[in-house]
Amino acid sequence: MNKGTPSREDLKEKAEQMFKRKIRVLIVDDSAVVRQTLQDILSSDSRIEVMGTAADPFHAAEKIRQEVPDVITLDVEMPRMDGITFLQKIMSQHPIPVVICSSLTGSGSETAIRALEYGAIEIITKPRMGARQFLEESRVRIVDAVKAASVAKIKRISDFRNRAITPKLTADAMLAKPSATRAMAQTTERIVLIGASTGGTEALRIILESLPLDSPGIVIVQHMPEHFTAAFAQRLNSLCRVSVKEAADGDSVLRGHALIAPGNKHTLLKRSGARYYVEVKDGPLVCRHRPSVDVLFRSAARYAGNNAVGVIMTGMGDDGSKGLKEMKDAGAFAIAQDEASSIVFGMPKEAIKLGAVDKVASLDQIASTFIRASMQ
């Protein structure tokens, strides 16, 4: 071994030390109640350390000059400087993973979409009233969002524009596992099912903007808060040649159209004759999410079989991996986003480990890959 070259043991020890090191978080919010509640929630996790709090971006900037955090939680509406402006400055000068924690109503949803475009890793909604109770009830999601942000690959803003734990339920909670012997009649139409989480909003924009008018019908689960998916769909619809809308119960899956599962509702694929449509319904959290990718993928395995193409993209955790395996076993073609182009290589990695994937593709290859697969 060359002098100065670290041994395998040294590298292993360094990796273990990095994993053991706590995730340092800076909380930026003008509400003292929210700051304290977030601090209590995050500090309750052994892997997270709140290094400080700030009432506005100017105080936050002073703290960052003294010590750079691993993750920032950031409100949008604050005195002296709004959170979106501060986010732009962070991501253009010294990118740090940011989780937006803000009240999103009406036009606020458009503000949140801008935040994701500018590089925010995740959005946590909070109500204008009763924020403390809401945040306490969202403890698992907040902790998971910070952990996902801590391992996310982030870029400068110019690159973006250029292009007590809740039981973890499975898809069994919404839909029984399909029989391995179920026969699926071939149809003339292929459909595409996509699942994404952290980093998925920008990735979906890139994919949908590249699609032609006659692309196969698409159903998407992107982990998002309630009331946010409608604005996200409207935004994409204004940018893409295909039609994009928030899914409603009974909507048909049509060529040249993309349906996005509404936040806080599960979306399942169903079939009547040769017609595919979606069912939007309530239900428990599955893989700690609602909507859940596993629920959508399992329904596709049951009702579409080899007429479907499944795509699993950037995101924290393993939601979708088991469902994609069921799709593949039912004859569907399965695609996973590669590590290099994923903001968080969690969901695709788990699907690959499970043997649920036929093709690993970079973000700029996914659209052409599923179009080719849908023509076979």
C-alpha cells in the first residue's frame, strides 16, 4: 500500500464516525412557539442536534457565519427578509440543504413550488392556527425530512434553473397482494406509473417537459402535502405539452395526459375493459406516506400487469420498492433513476436491491426509456 493511502479499516472507521455524527440543524422562524416546538421535536431524535434558532434571516446569516449547519428549517413569511429570498441567497452563494416549514394556503402553494424550484429539499406544511399541535402530530415526517435533507445532493440555484414512531404499514393496508397467477389481457395502450419523493418535484418537471403530445398515459405519486398537489399540477400543465392535472376519483388514464395523486389521498389504478382509470380514496399511511407509491404500484400489478411501465425516482426511504417488484413479477417493465442524478438515492436503491428493476437510467434518459418500453 502506498504511503498516505488510507487502509480499508481507516475508511470504514471514517464512515462509521460520519454516520455517528449528529445532523446539525438551524431553525429559522419568526414564531417563538414554532421554534421551540421544532427544537423539541428534532432534539428528541438521537441523530439530530439543533445547533441554534433564529427569528429572521439576518440572525440566521450571523449564525451561519459562525458555524455552517447541515440542514436549515426555514419559514417563508418573516420580518426584514422573506424566506424565499433568503433561500435564493443560500442556494446561489453557499448551498445548504433547506426544509421549508410554512403555512401554505391559496397563493402560498405557488410560493412553495418556487421554493422547490430554487432548491428546497422538502416542504412541511403548518396551519396558521394551532401550529404547535400540528407540528407535534407531524413529528415523524419532520424528522424524516431533516434526515433526507442531510444526505441530499444539492446544487447552486443557477444549476437548478438550467436544467413515538407511527407503525410502518405496507400496501396490504389498502389492497390485498395480487395473485402471482393472475392473467392480464393485453391491451393496445401501455401506461406509465411513476413514484417519487425528495427531489422529485424538479425531476418530474424535467421529465414531463420533455414528453411529446402523444406520450403514454401517466399516473404519478409524488409525496406532497394536501392542497399542494393541485398547484403543482397546474404549474406543470403550464410548462408541458402533455396535459397535467391533480387526479380526481374516476379520471381516465389517457394518452398525452398525466395525473398527479392528490396529497393526503391514496391513488390506485383500476381497469374496466380496455379503459384504465384512477380511484382516489382515504386510508392509513402506507410506508408512512399518503399517497403511497407502493399502493399505486400494487394496483398497477393487479390491473395492468404487462401493460404497464413502472418508474421509481429520487426519494428517501423504501416506498415503492415492493410495489415495483410486484409490477415486474406481473410482467411490467421497471425503471429506476440512477444514483448520480438522484437528489436522494433511497427509493431507487431499495428497489434495485430487491431485484425489482429492469433498467437503471439517468434523469435525462428516463422519459425516452419508458416511451420505448411502452411501444414494445
